[in-house]
Amino acid sequence: SGTFLLFFGAVALIAAYSGLRIGLAGVVAALVLLRAFAFPPFDSFALTADAIARVGIFVMVISLIGWLSEARRASHHQREELLAREQLARNQLATVLERERMVQQRTGLLAELGMAMNSSLDYLTTLQQFAHTVVPFLADFCIVYIEQPSGALERVVMVHHDPEIEALLS
């Protein structure tokens, strides 16, 4: 009947949004209300096979709807958890790759500094090579002063990352 279908639809919605336990509680409440007001399938006080079958189907369908609702929520929660783990793994991978890149840069710098240090026996040439190697990696500019025997400081090397500015400062 229409009343039974109304209760069935209401309890089905409750089960879909609230899950199995609340859905089954809704079934019990619906059956009590149907029985109390003598609506079908309880339009009489006698329990007929038809009424028991309707109630059984009602309980099974609502249980299935509630179970599917809980399964959907659990699946959504697992998906969110997996996405969070995946993001964490991506962040960790990016960190590892950045560290690897930095290690490679430092290793390259050390190799270039070694070649600069061994390029000449003249200390001024070596300092010039050293400054040109260090500036792109570590600084915008490098100025090297040498103390003369008189105590005065003499600028012997000046390197800037921008050649135009370096030319102006010379």
C-alpha cells in the first residue's frame, strides 16, 4: 500500500545516509508505527505469511542499502587515505630528488674547484680561476684582497656574476 511504500522510502533514505545500524533502527521504528496505527502489512493483528514476507523483504532491502552505504563510506575513506599517502610519497620523492640534485651540484663544484686549483702554479691565476668557479654556485660576487708586506690590502681578484657590473667595478 501507499503508506507502506512511504515508510519503506523514508527508511531506505535513512539507511542510505546513515548506514546499517541506523537503517535497521529505522526499520524497527517503522514497523512499530505501522503496527501501532494498523497500516498494511499490519492492518490486522494476525500475522499472515504475506505480512511476514513483506517485513522480511523490507528488512533485507534496508539492510542491503545500509551495508552498501557503509561500504561506500569506507571506500571513500580508504581512497582519501591512499591519496594522502600518495601525496606524502610524492613530497618525499621530491625532497630526495632535490637532495640528489644538490649533491650533484656540490660534487660538480668540488671537481671544478679541484681543476681550478691545479690549473696554474701562479697564485693570482689560481685565485682568479677559483673566484670564477665559486661565483655562479655560491655568491653573486667575490673579491679577494691580499695583505702586502707594508700591511696595506691590495685587491687582486674581483668577479661578479654579471660581466657588465664586473667591468664597471674594475
